[in-house]
Amino acid sequence: MTSTLLSDNFLKNVRTSARILEAVNHRFRKRIIDQIEDYGSLNTEALSRLLNVKSSLVSQHLDVLRREGIIKYHIEGKQFFYSLNYAKIEKINNAIHGLAEDY
């Protein structure tokens, strides 16, 4: 019999949670999140100009944030505009506070 601590589902949830935390706990991605929060919605080119980096680098990091649900996007013409997924961020914040409250 497998203990609850080592169950496949528990370990899967730990891996998923670690990926999400790694996505937001990255220096450059934090800068992206800050800019999107300041402006509300930005496309890759605007973020590239604001952060003074190539748009390919911004795209790579946006993809990580999007896959983990930290940001969402909408399309205007041929442009993708990214905004923060505040519902997901609130869930992450609540989970972190729940873990950290004993420390």
C-alpha cells in the first residue's frame, strides 16, 4: 500500500506546483509580470522595447508564463496582447500563504 505522501497523485501535484512557482520566481519573468501589471495589457513588441531585449527572448518567457496560467492573451488583428490572470495569481498567493503561515 502506498502512503498518501508518496502517492502518484500527490507527487504529480508537487511537480505541477513546483513548475508554477519556478515560472513566477524567475528574475526576467518577474520583470515581464511587473510591466504587464503596470500597463494592463502588452504585446511582445511593446514588452521587448520596455525591457530592452529581443522579442524572441520575451516570447520564450511569455510562453512559460502562459503555459502555467500566470498570463492570458487576447488577439487584436494579428497581435497577441498579454494580461495577468489574476484568478490564478490569487490561487498561487493563497497556497503560498497556507504553506508559509507556520513559519
